Amino acid sequence: MATIHVDGRDYEVDGADNLLHACLSLGLDIPYFCWHPAMGSVGACRQCAVKQYKNADDTQGMLVMSCMAPVQDDAYISIEDEEAKAFRANVIEWLMINHPHDCPVCEEGGHCHLQDMTVMTGHDSRRYRFRKRTHKNQYLGPFIAHEMNRCITCYRCVRFYQDYAGGGDLGAFGAHDNIYFGRFQEGTLESPFSGNLTEVCPTGVFTDQTHSEHYTRKWDLQFAPSVCHQCAVGCNISPGERYGDIRRIENRYHGDVNHYFLCDRGRFGYGYVNREDRPRVPEWRERQRVDAGPGAAGVVGGTISLEIDDALDRAADGLRSARRVIGIGSPRASLESNHMLRTLVGDENFSTGIDARELELLVRMSELNTRCGLPSPSLREIEACDAVLVLGEDLLQSAARMALAVRQAINARGDALAAERGIPTWNAEAVKTLAQEAHHPLFLATPEATGLDELAERTLHAAPDDIARLGFAVAHCLDAEAPAPEALDDVTWALARRIGEALLAAERPLVIAGGSLGSPAVLEAAGNVARALARRAQAGALSLVRREANSTGLALLGGQSLEWALDLLANGDADGVVVLENDLYTRAAAARVNPALQRADCVVVLDHQRTATWEKADIGLPAASFAESDGTLVSLEGRAQRFYQVFEPSYIRPETRIRESWRWLNALKASVERQPVTPLTLDEVTREVAATHSVLAPVGDAGLSAAYRVHGLRLAREPHRYSGRTAMRANLDVSEPRVPQDPDTPFAFSMEGYAGYDEPRREVAFAWAPGWNSPQAWNKFQDEVGGHLRAGDPGVRLLAPLPGDYDYARDLPAAFAPRDEQWLAVPQPRLFGGEETSARAEPIQARMDATRFTLSARTAERLRLTPDAAMTLILGERRLTLPVTISATWPDGTVGVPSQAGLPLAAPEWARLEAGEVSA
């Protein structure tokens, strides 16, 4: 620690920081542009100048750039010195020479760091009267809009895109005062993190293209704290709503998880919430019973819209008349909704709605996270690791935000080298120059080359069983008691020994695996490596990737597989079913689902999308999406986190009958039992979850209770400048009704609530502080800049290692052996298009690559296939025809099947291949 004196006041600060970081962490205001808490200092903009004095007697001092000045004990600093203020005003005037001053039409207006800093420096008039430099803009794809004339040359964009995220197709071109930030030719930005440019850029050069189509100023958006539902990482987000539509999603800072950044699927995949074809009122269909054969679901009659009471009565009548009713849950629904379905049908009648093979993997992952001896790390802890082994996961496709954290961990070798030489880690360019190509060791074992291969010391591209065998060999190298795979070749043994050496030499090794390949052997191999590290008294971590937002929570909640439920229905052992937010056709073949739904006498479906399963329902109940509901999710880390309702859909559209799934199920249970409906609040349902399932007992502490207040005030969902509240329904009625009341959360559907930063709290709907309107306002909510929220980061961890000695898995697979007339179909995760709900968003659809099989060159030659040729994959009665991609690294004897391609594949299966023809 060090003591600094700032404008006559004494402060204790971290001596390892620079002055800008230290002062901002104290809550002092210094303007800046090029500095960013996640990327360090380069001293490019000169905006953060302060006066520094030699000692208390020095009256002259000297100007220093606070981002490049280290904290020194007993240093005397002045932010308010007149010379420093004048210098900062001159700097921003220089930077603004070519800026168009188009704030009224700029989409960054009211959300702009440049505006904040301009006001903070007092620059309010322009003297430049000559010709401005102008640029042509580029098309950068469906996510990002480009307006290069607003640039102030801070270099943040390329520092994030190239150095932090590893992108190679955006850079700086030109020199002096004619710098251009863009691509060498226009085209879609390739990085899966390109959307962060909208928040990294302090001006309006890079803006959210998806927001442009229904633009609303930040102060006219209604927000709520939420959690991304597009994968299992659990990134925190701030969705913004206006007139019943989600207009944009911004990053919500979490010190342990996503920090300042999101992946593009999480940022731009919200479009399914706004789809016009969403079910908004209950629907009833009278099915005509016909013998349509085993692969059909019969003829469905016309659809009738119902009111809520009528829908509940009809659904209850159907369920009461059934001999046995089962419930099919969903890993994309909240803990509360799955619990209420389980309460409705009974524990013995509840299915998780997950394929049996995937469910087995999820249960095993929970066991490994508690019984292998190593903890499951947060993303912040991943970034602190100094050796990484990845078994089977293409992280950029299955858990993109984790891939970004791994990249920081591997690149942190430069920080270690700098520390050895006394160079502060915040001095970004000095660290980068020192590091050159030095990295912490990363080892990747995947079927196909990944976006992280360029950072890896060694890679292995192999079939799932061979990847597992490498993992078992590494465990044996770490601990001779761990079983060794038989007949392993010398090259793989040498690789295993090198990986073992690197993991043992590391202070914080990390093992990553998951369920993307659907291989139990890969999981067990990762578990053996983790056990071996734990037995060596080695600090380390084990991260296991799940597929969906609540896969971890549903596995902890418990229940049967989807096949169990379909078999009961198809065999007539159950004749009523309630399906919760789950399209069964994405998880099982139609030939399996259709007979089950046809045989059932009553099918009730709750969903917020019009899926194939919804179309087969007798009664469809319109469920709320994440933006319209409250609930709890459990991330792959085992962190239970609360998401909150952003808006009440019936306020803008009175005709809608959308309700949270857990409210529908509570009302349906009362109707089935012929009891009056007892309204439930979120707190009550969450307490039920905690009381019923011991492993989920802490979930009550995952979020704020509805009784939480700050100075007696609810928390505001709307910024203080929110306008037009009394005209929100002017097209419906001149009389404005009372704003919706929220019994479930401490948030108000208005600006009449606490929205400041002075009182620490874990759940922050949007970041704003006086003088700070941009995302940089998160600095005001942190214990130190880039640290944790002052009241603690949201959520509570459920998974932790249990004490005890852990035995090794000993059922090791044989080496993969290709077959003559069959190929092993291997699941392939996809970032864009590989997740059910975000794939319904138009910007994501525009970003999706063509859906293709992946084959090795040897297989393609054997089948006489050329690139883009069509091929048919045959799995039993299932057939799928797609074009092919021929890969130089894909293992021979296997075929990659992309997720959400129309052929549900939860685990590797042997298939036949033949030349095909892609239908139009």
C-alpha cells in the first residue's frame, strides 16, 4: 500500500497501480480515453494529465499522464491544478478537430464516453474553422455499424480486437492525423467478440447495428439485471426495453464472470424475444384421432385462442382425466419453473427433458466438480491460471466467453516476465514488447482445429476416444497410480509427458473438458487428471462445459431422461404430459416424438416460441421469455444467479396473456386440484426450491429479495431522464393506467426509485453516475476499478470439492478404430446457430455459416466427394443431407455433425454415408 496526497487530501491506495487507476478507484474524476481497465495503459490520448509535485514544498510541479505514472508513496498530486485543467481542455479540443459534433443524430448520444469527458473538461466551444478530414465508412456485418468520421484515434478498438480478443481482420491504417480503423476491405468482422467494440469505443465509431433498426436513447430504455440464456457460462447482461421490445443488450459488470465483455451470441441473440410470431395468448387445438403411422402425430384441427381461465380449465380437465401425467422440463427454463412442474406432476413423474446420454454426462460433471479434489473456477480465476489443458472442447464454439478468459491466461506470461523485471503490468505496450511470442503453456486436444490453436504449444486432433486416452496418459504421468491406456503410441506418450511436466510446473494449472463431444470417456479422463493434480497437493482447477443456460441446475434438481418420458407416452403408461419450454424435436428424432405425443390424451405445452412441439399441443400456454420473467439459473461454474423481469408485456399489449412459466404451473396445479389459485411470489417459489433440494439450499441467497430497499426506495428500472411514461399507451387510451406493480423483486417499473451508485448493491440494472453515462460508469460501482462490485458480485456458488480421497476411473477406452462401411458421427458445437433460441434472431441468422458436415480429406477421397458436394448421413431411420467441408485436421473415420442441424445427436454414433443431394 502507499499514501498519496490528492488536492490536499490523503488516501491509501495500492502501490502497484498507476495514478489514473488509483484515483478512479477512490471515486475521483479524471478524464481519459485510451486507457481501459481490462487493457492497461498506452499513453496515446494525453487526456488524463495531472500535476505531480516532488514533495510538499514543491509549488511548481510537472504535468504527467496519470495512466503512465506509477503510484509512489507520499506522492503529491493535483487534479484541479489550473495548468492541468487547461492542458486537458486543449487536448480534447485537438481530439475533436475532425469530430463532426453530430450528437443529436449519433446513436451513441447519451451513452457516450466522449460526451462525458468533454463536459468533464469544460470544453464547450470550438475554434477550428477549416476543412475536416472525412472518411468513407465500411460495411462490417450484421452486428456493427461504422462511422469513421467520429474517431478520436484512441486505439482502444484495435487494442481490444487484436491484443485482447485475438482478432486479425481489423486494424489501424494510415499515419499522423489520417488514421483509419477498419478492415483492409469491407466485410463481416470475423471475431466472435466484435460486439464489444460498441462499448470499448469511447465515441460513436462502432455502434450496435441491431439497435439501429429500432433505436432508442439510453435514458428512454427500461432495464433490469439479467443473465445471458444463450449458453452455460452465465454472463451478466443489462437488456434494455422500449414499447414492449428488447432494443439492445449491454454488458453488466460482474467481477468474477464476464467483467467488461460478452460474446456476440449473447449480445445479439435476443431477437427471439421480439418475434411477431410468438404465442401471446393461450391456444387450444382439437386433434382428430387417426392412424397416421409411427412417424406421424395425426391430423391437428383448427386453433382457437382462449382467455386465461378457459385455458386453465381445459388444461385441468384434460390432465384430470388422464390416468398418469408426466412433466418434461427444460435446461433453458429457470429452477423455479422446473420445480413447479415437478410439484405439479410429482417427483416420480418428472423428466428433465434432456437426452439420456447428455443427462448422464451432466450428472457425472456435477459429481466430478465435487469429488475430484479441484474447484470449478470462475472466469476471473481462469484468467489467473498459468497452464491449461483442454480435452475435447472447441471453446470458441461451446463457451466463447471462457475461450476469451483462456486467451488472457495464456497471454499473461508477459505479465510474469514483466514482474520479474520490475515492469508494472498496467504498462501494456512495454509488457507486449517484452512478451513477444511468450505464452503460458496451452494444450488442445480436439477433433478439429480451433481459434485457440495459434496460442497452443501443442495440439492433438483426434477422435473422442483418442482424446480421452491422451487425458488418461497425462493423469498417469502425474501419478503412477492412475491407470495408463494400453497400446498408446510413442508420440502420444511424449505429448502426455510434456503436458504433465507443464501442469506440475504451474502454480495454477487448469483442466477443461465438457459435454460437447458427448463422450463419457473424455470426462473421466479430465477427472483423472484433476484427481492426480489434487493428490500431488497441487493448486489447480477443473472446468466442465455444459451446453445450455440451466443444464447444471437441472442436473442438480434431478429427474428422468427424455427417453424415459417418451417411452411412457408411446407405451400408454402415461396419457397426459406437460412440456415446459422445450422443443422435443430438437432433442429426439421425429419418429420417436410423434408417436409419444399422438398417443397422449392431453398435451399441454408452455413456451415463448412457436416450436414444432407447440404445434402438437392440445393446450398451449404462452410463457414469458427471460426478458419478461424472473428466475434463477445455475451456470457451468455452479454459480446460481437471479435474472429479473425487464418489462411487463401486458402493459404495452393489453391483449397479451404471457405469464411466467412458474405462475402458469402454479395456477394449473390449483385448477387440477379444483382449488382457488393462491398467488405465489418469486421469493416463495425460490424458498421452496431451496427447502426441497438440499444441494440447491443456497439459491435463496442468489439474488435480492422483494423486500430489499435503499433508503426506503425500490430500485429503478428506468434512468432518471426517462421520458414519455405518460404516453406509453397513448395509442390505446388517453387515460394512462398505473405502472405495473412488481411483487417479486425490489425493482420498480419506473424511474421513481434508487438508481445511484453511492449505496453498494449486488444487482445493478444499468450503470449510471453523475457525469458518467457511458459503460465506463461501472467504475463507480466497483471496490476498485476492474475489481469486484462493492456489495459483492451477484450469485452464490453451489459446487465445491468435498473432503476425501478420490479414486481414479479405470474403464479406459481402446484406441479408435475406423470401420469399413461406417463412420462415427461426432457432435460439433456452433457459436452462431447452435443454440435453439438465438438461432431465431435475424442478426444471428445472417452471421451463421452454412450448415455442413465435416470430413477428413481421406474420407472425402474415399467417397469421391469434393468441397461443397452433398452427402447424406444415415443414423438408423434418421437421414440428413448437407454439403460437406473437407478438413485437413479432422480425424479419419469420423464425420462432424453440427449442432441444431436437424438431426439431434447427443453423443457419438456409428452412421452410414452416401452421396446425396441438398434439397432447395
